[in-house]
Amino acid sequence: MTDTETGTRLIAAARVAARHAHAPYSRFGVGAAVLLTDGSIVTAANFENASYGLSLCAETVALATTSAAGRLADVIAIGVIGGAMDAEGIARGVAPVGPCGRCRQVINEAAQIGKRDIVVWCGAAEGDAMTRYLLSELLPHAFGPADLGIG
Ligand code: THU
């Protein structure tokens, strides 16, 4: 599978995951798909709360799920899509979205534990637009375990 095919696969999985976004407050659905070294994919959607500030981003939920499965060191790439929901709750739109700042820091935890830069595919709810980044481009000079004297 080429790099672009991998990105397309992750964006497709993220789109499916976004269908279970719990986002009744923002009505902005986000899906994330984490690719592991064995080719398996862990997906999640954003999970909002009536106490808005408690809401969790799709990428963070996907990586917490990956960690709970004992696979945090095995993350190679993550795909993310998002878009404003239509009346049926389906994310729409062709503009790619990228991970928020907090999620970049969460992705960095996997990068540090796995000792590899992580590929971040930013896609849209619909259409073909997709951009490939490295986490190190999205979060240069990241805070990590080394700053705590660990690792
Ligand atoms: N959101 C994510 O799930 N990931 C991001 O990287 C950016 C924002 C969610 C949080 C909230 O549920 C909705 O998108 C609108 O901010």
C-alpha cells in the first residue's frame, strides 16, 4: 500500500467513526483513525458533554483507546476528518481539518513512547482533499518526557 493509499484508508475509517460523534452542542462531527504497526486501525469520534469544557476530541479518545489496548508504542499514523453536521447528524464539508493543539500534544505522547515521528493525515468529511504532515511539523519543540528527565 502506498503512503497516499494509507492516508486514504485512514480518512475513510475516520469518516465512518465520525458517524458516532456525540456532538449535540457544537454540531461539529470529528472522526479519528489511528494506524498501528500491525496494520490494524483504532477509531473514535468526538465525545461532548453538557458541561462543554469536559468535551473530548476524537484524536484524544482514539489514542486513549489505543493506550488502553496496550498499543501506544505502536502508533504509526493518525487520520482526522471533521465537519459541521447536517440535519441527520452527518459531518459535511470539503475543507480538511487538523488536530487541535491539545491533541497534538496527546499525539506527541504516542510519538515519544513509540520513538517515532507520527504521520498526521488531515482530511475533510467529504471530497478528496487530504494533507500529510509529520507531527514534528505540527508541534515543533514539543514538551515531552525528556523535559521531565525521563527517557
Ligand atoms: N474537535 C475534535 O474532536 N478534534 C480536534 O482536533 C478539534 C476539535 C471537536 C471538539 C468539539 O467536540 C468539536 O470538535 C468542536 O470544537
